[in-house]
Amino acid sequence: MRFAFVSGNPALDLVGTVGSRRDKPVDLLAAPADLEQWVLECDELPDQVTADAATFTSALRLREAIYQLALDRMLERRFTSASLDIVNDAAAGPLPTVTLSDAGLRLSGDLRSALAHVARSGIAMLADRHACLKECGRPGCTRLYLDRSRGTRRTWCGMDACGNRVKAAAYRARRQAAEQGRELR
């Protein structure tokens, strides 16, 4: 598994395929095959899709539009109209087919239907004024996530990716400070 699905919403997980947005952006969706793999790994989307150049470009535009709208929401400003158009157009697409079996739910459909589902998930999240949307507190991480923790005190996008790094760095800093304090005595 190459992708992290820790944001609490598939739209934010799509946005999270670009890391370190402010410093040196790292795009995990460099080719259509990467997008196909991301959809495959996302539990809320169809099992198999094929990405051609046009739908790949649409997915990247959708990702950036969702990111812009999420920033607009977090900064309490009006939504950017061009981003609204992109997300609303994507949401108007066909939805994946849902079937139930003894094994559970199964979604099927093409990439366009997967992107429609992502766009609708993003719309529902952004329309919910009670949803607590945050950016990860680890320096360098720009992942956005929904904070559903008690008291909305979650600080990091995920414990594995960022929380453990911050805690380990704090531990090393405390240990180094204690050692330096002993050396000065």
C-alpha cells in the first residue's frame, strides 16, 4: 500500500496525494496507472478502473479544486467559483453501482463514476458546517483531514505517518537537552 487513507473522507484522501504542498510538492499521481492504483486501494471506490489521459487530467483538476475549496472553508472565505464548477461538474457524473453479498458491499464502475463519488463526498463534507476540517500539525505535512476526535483535539493527519515522527523528535530533543544539562554540571 503506497497511499495513506487517514483523512476521513475520500475527497481529502485524493487531495492528500500531493505531499509537502508549500515546500517541495511531491505528487503521488504522476501517471494514469498511479490513479488506478489509488482507486483500487481506496475502500470506498470501485475495485478496478482504467484511467486514460483525459480522465487522469480530470482527476487532477478535481483534486486541486477540492483542495482549493477546503482551504476556502478553513479560512472562512467564499468558495472559489472555478473550483465549485469543477467539483459540481464531477459530482454530476454517473455513480458507481453498489451490490451486496455475503462478502459485504462491492462497488463497480468506471473512473468517471469513481470521481463522481469522490466529488459528492467532498461536497457533503464541505457543506457540513459542523465538520472540523484541519491541516496536519507536523511541520512540512500539508495533509488535510476531518477531526472527529472527542473535543476535536486531533493534531496530526495520522499517528503512523506524522504523530509518531513528532513524538519521536520531541523525545530526542528532550533527551538531548537532558544530556547537555548533565554535561554542564
